[in-house]
Amino acid sequence: MKHLLTFAFFALIGMGASAQVSITDEKIAATITPETTRMELANMRVELIAAGVEIRYTDIKWDSNNKLISINFIAKNDAGNIGEYHASPLQADQSIKMVSNRQNGEICVGLNCE
């Protein structure tokens, strides 16, 4: 049973966060959409912290169908730069991005980060 639970935990981490977090030598990037689940947000936070970006979610709201409708968060990278985002309400077609440039330490949080 213990092995089954361990496998399930790592399978969930791999399935959820890998589609929304990208870590390369040049940048660390994450994307949040209305389809992002609670588990994905938690996994995303763990992955980002391991890569050098601390992210703190605040004031998260979900609708009755577990769709993300509002989120505020602050991201801080190893260079000490901070990005902050407030999305209320979050539109169905929005993708909120957080991109931390590893070369120059810049951080971008918003709808138009690359």
C-alpha cells in the first residue's frame, strides 16, 4: 500500500505541474489558467521553490465546478526581484504567466510575459 501511495503521489506531481512549469538554463516559467487545479497550484509551488522562485498564492477563489475564478500571487526569485499579480475575476481565456530570467534576474508576472 505504501508503494502504491508513493507512486500515486509522484504520478500526480508529474501529470499536473509538468504541463504548467518550464525550467531551463535560461528561464523559469509557469502558467496559471482557469483550468488549473488546487493540486497543480500546490505542485507548481513545490517545483518553483526547488528551481529558485518562491511563489505565494493569496485570495484564491473557485466556482462550484472547481474552476479557478480569482487568484492573487507574489513571486520572488533568487535575485531578489518580485512580481505581483491580481486576477479578479479571471477570464476563461486568460493565461497568467510568471517568467524569471536566470541570466539577468528579471521577473515578469502577468498576461504578456514571454
